[in-house]
Amino acid sequence: MEIPRALVITGIAVVSYLMIQAWQKDYANPSQPAVTEQVADAGNATPDLPAPQSDLGEDNGVPSAQAETAAADALGLPAVENTQTSSSSRQIEVNTDVLRVEIDLQGGDIVRLALPDYPTHVETPDQPFVLMEQDATRTYVAQSGLVGTNGTDSSAGRPLWSAASDRYTLNESDNELNVDLTLSQDNGAQIIKRYTFEKGSYLVRVSHIVRNQGNSEWSGALYGQIKRDGNDDPGLSKQGWAPMPTYLGAAYWDTEKPYNKLDFDDMQESPLNLTVEGGWLAMVQHYFVSAWIPDPQQRNHYSSVHLKQRDQYLLRFVSPTVKVAPGEEKVLYAEFYAGPKTQDHLEAISPGLNMTVDYGWLWFISQPIFALLVFLQSGEVSIFGMDIDIGGGVSNWGVAIILLTFIIKAIFFKLSATSYRSMAKMRKVAPEMQRIKEQNKNDRQKAQMETMKLFQREKINPLGGCLPMLVQMPVFIALYYVLLESVELRQAPFFLWINDLSVMDPYFVLPILMGASMFLQTRLNPTPADPMQAQVMKWMPIVFSVFMLWFPAGLVLYWLTNNILSIAQQWVITKNIEKGND
């Protein structure tokens, strides 16, 4: 009957439509307003500073961006940035085994951050991927400081910190590196802004040590913010006719939901205004994330601001106001993460931060698939937060994908067998179905009744051939998200010409082989009675081959391996049915 084929085609169309809708809803970059104002040094000049929580009313919050600007004006804090000129002479460099950082002494901000373990391109392994930077075309920086009555940052400008050196390096024999920026205030307070880097870590501790050597009480609050423009993700793969879509925007944690998206459109229309204990704020892009993690024991105020004229977005936190009596010393601190979206590391930093690895609406399928893939590749398994190395990993992500395909195929073996058995029986009775159709070509209802009797006599379920196939589609989609989002597969080689499984096959070999395998598989299926459906099924391998040309090579490798295993299983079942053994 036509019903099974129609269901298959409808199912494929529905799944494709849902994927496109999901891309457009969650991942497509919003159109951004044109930049109408040029700022000579927006990244290094005075930021749009927040007011301390204690000065913003009983709820410690800001009802809107306009109210925040008004509150800042009332405290003498700047609502817009000045236009100080940038100078490379006031920047210091910090090098660790995993980070290349530049800090501007004017404000003490991170204005450039590169990742040497993650090259920009496979062909240029010595060129690290630049996650954060400030230049004429791009703004993505991490700013922090003290605001309030005695804060370092005010409407007069941002402080010029002093440093003992212009270059710091974490030695191989050391596990930690402290970079101290110092400042003396007129009120007698000595302030040290300390960046603490650790070996092998992308997490940086940012401390403001206030030593009140004056005669009056010191008062201020810590703030940290990420400033980014609305430009596209520079790390997004642009191979093929369109870049692979991933989420670009902000995310944050709150007590009601561990992972909340706040894209650029949302930041324009409904700015963030939230006070929570602990949590985190992040800017998310493909494979990488930057995030402020404030003191988890404090109630911090989270907010966002859209600087329309500059097409820039601020995502920030402000701590409660801290009082430091004369002769006392207190530390205001937060942590800043900038690096790859590796789930185990992010989960250890703060609850919910690992969810920035966004597997979409099928995350509950994607997570176990990813865990199994990691085990096959490395032999490591994570149990109750502990990483255990069992050994025996294949050390090749492509081989791991092939082994994963075998395992998934084994899980669905009986379900697939039911589908192939039904299609084999349909193929066997195809001549009889054609005879019934020709005998009753003027009576469609009788032809359908006779066909149903034939199915009952031969114990054929007309839906048995397509429903098992549709059940397996979520696994395919979940695997797609795993291959798209997991930074572990970024630039992961397979064999020969495949040197990056996360992007398309440069020579289209895998898609062509996949199409050939799909064509061979259709030859084992019964020919649809409807001529139109028969033509659709003939063209399906070509359509899918074209569709797969720009998919990640790892995903096409999975589909190709799955097709080969399916052909073997279907061929055996079909031959047994034709011999009358089933």
C-alpha cells in the first residue's frame, strides 16, 4: 500500500522542517543595527559602570537600563564611555600553558585572550584561536573593577594601574602565577588587583585586595562585565553554502532554571535584571564560552545593557557593597572563565555552566551518546563526578564514531529486523499486489480490501516498515548535536583526507559513498505501487547526498556506516524471506 511510503516521506519532511525551525529559533544570528558612532578606544576606556547594589533601592536591582543610567549619574558614575586613546605601552602580556592574555593597565581589563591548544585552522597549528580581542572591527573584552563611594572606577575615568613587569610567564615548575596590579588612592587605601592563573586551567581568579591605610571607612562594590559587539562568531565554520548554525548570545543561571538563554534580541527588548545568590553569566559561541562566576556566597545583581549606537552588549554582575574599616584588609573576588566548552570542567566550576554545551531539545539522548563516544575514544568514563580511566580507547574520533554506530545498531537490531522483515514480505507479495490492483482498477475500494486480506493472510503489517525507521530519527538528530557542539571533536582527524570531523568532507567522498549506499538500500526495498512515490524514492539518495554535502564529516561517517550495516542486515532477512525461511 501507499501508506508506509507516504509516512516515511512525511516523517523525513517533518524532521527536516523541525531542524530548520530549531536552527532559526535558537541559533540564527539576529540582524544587528548599523554602527553609527565611532569610538577610538571603546574597549579600554571607561565602561558603562553599574551602581553598587546598596545604592539602587531595596530590591538591589535596576528596573531598566534607563533607570540604571540615572542611578549611575546620581552617583557620579559614567553612563557612556569616554574616548581615551589606546596605547600598546600600557598593556602587559601573560602567558600560561593554555592561555595568551593581554591586560590593559588602563582599567586592568582583559582585552585579548588566545588559546594555543586550539588553533584557528588545522592548516595553521601555530596560530592560536583568538577568543577575545579589541580592535577596529571587533570588541569582546572582560572588564572589572570597584564602584561606589570609594571605588576605583568613577565618572572621572578608570584607574591607571601599575605593574612590576610588562610580561609574565607561568614556568613549567610552577602551578600558579599571580599578576598584581597596584593602585594608591588619595584616601590612603592601597588596592591590589590580582589575576591568579593556574597551570592547565582556563579559570582565572580576579581579586581586589583593599588595604585601608587611611583614617576613614572605605566603601565599594565589585563588578565584572563582558562586553561584546553584535558581530558573527569568528570561529563559525563557513564551509559550504551556509555556515553550520550554532547559538551566539548570552546565558545565565538563576534559582529557577540552571540554564537560560538571552540572545542579542532579548538583550535589546527585555534587558536582564535579576538578583541571585551565586550563579554565573556567560557569553556563548560555537565551541567556546566566557563567563563571570561571582562569589557563590553573596547575592549578586545581574543585568544587561544594549549600547545601541555602538552595537555592543554588556552582561554584568555587581556584588553587595563592602565596608573596610581603617587598618583592615578585605578581598572582593570573582572568577572568570574563558576557554573551550568542556563539560566536565564547566560542571566543576559552577552548577549549570556545563549546559552552555547546548545539545538542544534532545539533550537527554545526546548526553549518553557523548559519554559513550568519549569512552570509546579515550577509555575514560565519568561516574558521580569522578573521571575514571578504564583504558582501551581507540584514540581516534572517527573510529569511535564507527564503533558507536555498531552499538546503536545493536540496540535497534530487533526493531530494524522487524522493519526489514516487513519490507521483505512486501517485496515478496508485490506481484500479487499488482495483480489485485489491475483486476480492480475500476474499484479502488475493493482493491484496498483485497490488499488488506492479502496482508492478513501473509501476516504483514503495512506500517511495520516505516515506524521503526522513524523511531531511530531522534538518535540521528541527537548525534548531529553532539558532533556540532562538542569541542572535543573540533579539528579531530580521521584518516587520509579527513583532518576535521566537525566540518564537511572537503572532497565530498563520504557524502557520495553515503548516497551510493542509500541507493543500494532502496534496491532491497519493495517498489511503491504509486508511480509518483516510486519516482520520489529513486531520487531520494541523490537528494540526501546533496543535503549531506555540507554536514559534518563525522555525521556522514555515522550515516554511511549505519547504511552499510543496514544493507547487510536487510539483505540477509530478504534472502531468508524469499527462500521461505521466515
